[in-house]
Amino acid sequence: MIKKILIANRGEIAIRVIKTCNALGIKSVAVYSDEDVSSKHVKMASEAYHIGAASPAESYLNIKKIVETAVSCGADAIHPGYGFLSENADFADLCEKKKLNFIGPSGESMRLCGDKMLCKAAMAKAKVPTVPGSPGIVEEVEKALDIAHTIGYPVLLKSVFGGGGRGIRLVHNEQELKQEFELASGESKAAFGKSELFVEKFLPKIRHIEFQLARDKHGNAVHIFERECSIQRRHQKLIEMSPSPVVDQKTRDEVGQLAVKATIAVDYTNAGTAEFLRLDDGTFYFIEINARLQVEHPVTEFVSGLDLVKLQIDIANGEEIPFKQKDLKVNGCAIECRINAEDTFLDFAPSTGRVSDVNIPSGPGVRVDTYLYPGCTVSPYYDSLMAKLITWGQNFEESRQRMRIALSDFYVEGVETSIPLYKTILDTNEFIKGDLSTDFLDRFKILDRLRDDLKKEVSQKGDAALAATLVHSEFLKNRIRPNKEQSVHWKTQLDRH
Ligand code: ADP
Ligand code: ADP
Ligand code: MG
């Protein structure tokens, strides 16, 4: 039985795991970099150990140091959170070798999920439909041209080992493909250490709908409904919800069973997520399995009443999932907004610095997972996610209204945030009607609407800070091209690591 868990992560997710440890009477061990000496996860854990310099390579990705720390402090398990080492199969293997219970799937299964080509092949065998594309890795541009010709343009060049919305490029024709192929492969090498690419048909006006899954070591598997994550920027999610406005119980049962089949196909254990793209005609295509706890897991916790971190720990302990598929029913509706430290008008560039003040909303059906406190720092070294604001309601409209009010109550002074953007989105008719797609921001010119909303607010309230944001946005409008539909050239803060 697990008694002490080292959390190989930082920020809100480290805190999230500590909370369940406390609830279960399990000791929690935090690790931290130079940059995180005063971070909240360090203060909240039962014990905390310094593991290295600010750069992730020297701290949160430092496998040797993390495993050494776990062994020497007497931890019996490791929770990897998301990002960092969470999908690193070598890390999972080393943990098991050192008799540390890795709270996640086996290294072997993770290797299958992390290699999008191997995973697609496993799905083909299990008869889970995937997006049309190359049957394997595409090593030369000539082969890519052949495949693109067969499936038809536009196509995506995808990094076999990509993640976090990075390593995806859209090409419209032969000429673009010739230009982009080498660049994409070089970029993939730089970001993921491996240059392999594959080709996939680009699907227009799609929804991203994923299923939460759990499978125990005895082979019992369930899905815990879907999450709709179609509101994105740079192929990364901004707003998620459960249930999806376009998934009825019949579809949930059908696609949920496909998702369960997908986990069996890669012999997956613990909690995971199967991601799908849904076309307008209702067709679902599997894209990948995320072999970890997902950023947006709280929406599933709200509508299922489960503690997914507890479920992860129980499964790692070798316990059977204590319920069956038929026991699970969607209760109400939950929405999550990822509160990022970023400048919406500056192409979503990260915004960093000291947070001088913060107000965290609360109230019935309101949950905030965050590392923020007045005086804390948003570091340039790590992800821009500062907080997750999640609301629950009996139905979509109640959840949306609670979200609108909570967003108005939420302020973070000292850095730019995505809060104003969400206020605008939540009030659009398209969002209210559930007319969602991964190109929502472009399709409905959301940034222009945000500018108009800011203008209105400034004229009503005369708020100096808002006025400054507005001037800044007008200035940038004339210099920065709007995000061209799905044109993927992502420069996230991770690129700088
Ligand atoms: P989710 O599907 O959980 O919403 P995201 O795609 O937003 O996941 O990724 C979660 C976080 O993990 C992101 O903030 C991203 O920085 C990080 N991440 C995801 N995949 C990778 C990867 N392959 N390498 C590095 N970081 C990653
Ligand atoms: P990652 O591993 O980086 O999360 P995914 O394959 O899961 O990459 O895709 C991330 C996002 O990219 C999707 O949610 C979707 O918005 C977009 N995307 C992926 N594949 C396609 C496709 N074939 N056509 C159109 N958009 C896609
Ligand atoms: Mg994905």
C-alpha cells in the first residue's frame, strides 16, 4: 500500500495531487527548482527537496535526481502529474526498477501511446477508426508528396512524438509541402529529440472530443464520459466542458466503447484519455491516447463525483475499479477555463513577473485549482497555466452563468491573463448555442469582439488598466497578422527550454 508519494511536478497540478494525498492520509513529497523555492506546492507538501536549477532539464526533467530523491526520502510511489516526465517511458521503467510505484501506465504501454505511428497501427488492428494518412513514418519528401496526392490537400505534417499542440504543420499544396518538410522535421528534432514525421489529412471544422478512461490491473475498464475541448489556440485547449453539447447517450455509449477498446489495444492501465476528432457529420476519428492525468480532469470530477487522483492511486495499489460502467451517469454540466499568463493580443505570448495581488473566486459550484498567492511569481521557465477555473451547474446554462460571474470576480495583478478573452467567448451566441470547433477563435473573429468589449468596458468604467490593454491591442492589431487558420508555427515558452 502506498504511504508516501513523491510528486515529480510543480504548480497547480502538484498542489492538486497533495490535496488527495492529504485526504487519504498519504505523505506527500514536493521537489523544487531554484525558481520555485517560495512556491505553494513546496509549502503544502509534508516534505520538500531541492532538485536543481530553474531550467526543466536540470530539475523537473532530471530523472536521475528525482529518482534518487524518492529513494533517499523513503517514498514508495511517484506521481508525475502532466507535462514534464509524465509521458516518459524510460522514467516509468526506472521507477519500477527502483521499486517505486509509478502512478500511471507501464513503460511499455506508454511507449506505444507516445509513438503516434505505433499507436495508430494498434488502433487499426483493434478496428478503432483513425484519421486517414500515411500508414507509417514518412522519411522523404517524395513519399510525403505521394501520400498527400492520394489523400488530397490540405494535409498536416505531424511529429510522431509530438505533444502539447506542438509539432503540427498545415500544408495546402505540393509547393508548400516541399518547403515545409525539412523545416518540420528539424523543428520536431529540436522539440522532441526525434525528427520522424507522418502525414495526416487535415480535417476542417472539427470538434475535439475526448473520453476519460480508467483500467485496472485486473483488466476492468470503464470510460468516464467525454469532454469537449474544441475552444483552442495553437492546437492547445483553452476551454473544456463535460458533457459535450453534441454527444447524446447513444453516441456516448458507442464512442465510449471505442475508447475502452483503444486502451485495451495498447494494454493501458490507470487513468488515461483517448482523444477523438469529430466531423460535422458525426464521424469520430481517434487521434491519440494521453497516458496521464489530463489538465482538464476537474470537469470530469464535477460531473462524475469521482476523485480521479484517488482512482489513480487505488489502481496503482492494485485495487479493482469499485464501480461498473452502468453505475456511471453524467450529473449536470461542468466548464473549465484555463487561466493562462499570456498576452492574447500578442499572439498569446507568455507574460511573466510578480503577481502583486490576486482574487480567487468562490461560491456554489465554483472550483479553482491554482498555485497563485499575492506576491508569487509567474516564471518564464515553465508553462503559462496559472489557474484552472471550473464551474458546475445542473445544466449548461447554470454552469455558464456561474463561470461568467466567477470570471468577473477573478483578477490577477502583475501579468496579462486570458480572463478577458473568456468573458467575451462565454457571452457569444455561438458558444451559447454550442456551435464549437477547433477554429472557433478565427471563425467568429473573437479577438475583434474582445477589442469591442474592452472598448465598451473602458467607456463605462474608465478603468486605467483596461484602457492601457486596449491601447496596446490597437497598436498590435496593425502590426501582427491575425492567427491564420490553423497555420502552425508555434513558438511556445517550452521551445525556449
Ligand atoms: P491536455 O491534453 O492535458 O490538455 P495539453 O496538450 O494541454 O494537455 O498538455 C498539457 C501540458 O503538458 C501542456 O501545458 C504542455 O506544456 C505539456 N506537454 C504536453 N505534451 C508534452 C510533450 N510531449 N512534451 C512536453 N510537454 C508537454
Ligand atoms: P498533440 O499530441 O500535440 O496534442 P493531437 O494530435 O492530439 O496533438 O492534436 C492536437 C490538436 O490539433 C487537435 O485538438 C486539433 O485541434 C488539431 N488537429 C490534430 N489533428 C488534426 C487533423 N487531422 N485535422 C485538423 N486538426 C487536427
Ligand atoms: Mg492531443
